[in-house]
Amino acid sequence: MNAESQHKNISSLMASTANALVIVSRPVDPDCIGTALALRWLLVAQGHTTSIVCFFSIPSNMRDFPGMGEATVAEADSFDFSPFDLIITVDGSSWEQFLGAEWKKILGRIDMARIVNIDHHEPDEIMQAIPDRCMNDKTSSTAQVLYEHFIEPSQLSPPTGIADVLYLALLYDTRGFRNEMHTGAYRFAEALTTLGADHARAVDVNYDMREVQYLTWAIEHTEFISDLCLMLLVIDTKRSAELEAKLGKDFLDYDTIYKETIQRQVAGFHYGVILTDKLDGTVRLGWRTRGYGSHLSIGAIARQAGFKAGGHRNAGGGMFTGSLEDAKAQLLASLRQSLLG
């Protein structure tokens, strides 16, 4: 299925909807929220009733995001999907990113013909399930996909508030244009600033002090494995309790500085991995890879090790069903085999 056919199918469904639902992905970040807000604006401007829902808790660092209050937080297993004739998932490639661990049961209550997906990550099970209704471009952000394929062709001019959230989405997913270059990213940025996006405000980033506390704690607990060029942070039961006492129950929300600096920018270490015991029989995986140079795909290595993993090539996450010890052992063995043979 080519992009032209996918766009035609999705545009047709959008044009005929009476009541649309936009579902944002996990992790809840500026790209998924900014894209959802812009999509809601576009559909409402075209005369379609549209709501935004999030089936996960809002991270502390996103609670003050402009327009965050327009997204309803709900439980997926009790949510009534029946009023909506169109369901649009944005900024994710797997069902679990939108519907949670019980996604198979929840998806069973939804007419698949009503679902479309807009995304920019590596294609996964959603693309396999509904290939004719997935608009997936390998570009800077899902915000850029929405703008280029739907907002710009509509010839509607987004208000300043929408330009702002799209610009925040672009800056977040490109790390301020430090990630890999994508065609049209700078053109998109210029279009948004022309529409009134406030660059100075967007780049004025202030971190919660808990981000700094997490950073210092994480550096102390990071294992530097030289022969694998790997920085590994393992958060087991004891360390989870320590972090919760220090930062609160949502301590996983405060890893941004660590992930975007230490995990990418220590000389001689190309890969940064965090393994967190979820205490429910699963292990959460997060990774960052140095952007420059010829490096292995941690996502591919993780999948070989038994993880379900997705996202970008150089940044992503996943889940392992089993013990933390097995997750660590299998991931290290897979990386060692791939690197050293």
C-alpha cells in the first residue's frame, strides 16, 4: 500500500466522520500531545466533533504542557468507544502504546474498520493490522507527518496556540535538531514560526529539581561495560524503593536529563540502556544510541533477546516478560554476540 492510497483512505474517513476520537500514545510526550491537539483543531475547524483521550497517567513534566487539559484521562478497559465513528491513534506503532497491557481484550470491542494511525516510528503491529489506514513517514516527528499530509493541504491556517504545540513537538522529537536529519524538518520549523510559534519560549527549558536528583543517583548506579561500549542502569526492587523514597511514586518521569545526556554523550560508550523491574513479572527497557557513527540497533538486539521493542532506531523502549536477571542476561548476551561474534 503506497502513501498516496493511505492518505486518500484516511482523508476520506476524516471527511465523513461525525464524531472522532484521538488516542494519544505512551510515553505521553510533546509529540503525541501536540499532534493530538493540532489534529483536534483541524477536525473541529472542518466541522467534525472531536475528542482526545489518554489511557495513561500524565507524567509530571507534561502536566503544564499547553492545552493538556483538552485530553481526557480515562481507563481503557471501561471506556465507551461506541459513540465514535472514527478512532485515530497518533505517535505510536503498537496497540499496547495506546490501549495498555490488556489491548487485545479492548481492541475486541472496537470496529477495526474505524481505526486509522498517524505515526513516524518504525512500523509495527498496527501497520500489519491496518496497512491501508496507516500514514507512517520516517520523518522528524508525528507532528510533521500531520502538518505535511493533512494541515498544509487543507489550506487552513493554524492559530498561534496550535503552531506553538507543533513546534514544541518538533523540538522535542529532534532534540533541538540534534537527532538525524529528515527532509522538510527545517521547512516545517520555519512554517510554524511564521504562524507565530514562540521559539524563545519553546527553547527556554527548565527542569524539575527531581530531574537533577535522578541524574546524580543514576550516574552513581550506572555500570560502564567497556567491551560492549554500554552504559547500563538496572533498577531492581531495592533501587525502585530507594528512588520512590527520594522522588515519589512517579520517579520514572524524571529520567530525561540522564537519558539525553549521559546515555548518549560519554566518550567511548555508544549505547545506553535502562532496565527497570516493573514488579509484575515484566521488565521495562529504555535505550539511547549515539547518533553519529555506525552503531548497532539496540531495538533489533533486544528483540533477538526476547523483548518486545519498538520506537526509533536510536531511541526506544520495550518490555520483557520474565525476571530482571533473565532480561539483563539475555540482552547482554545478544549484544555481546552481535558486537563480538
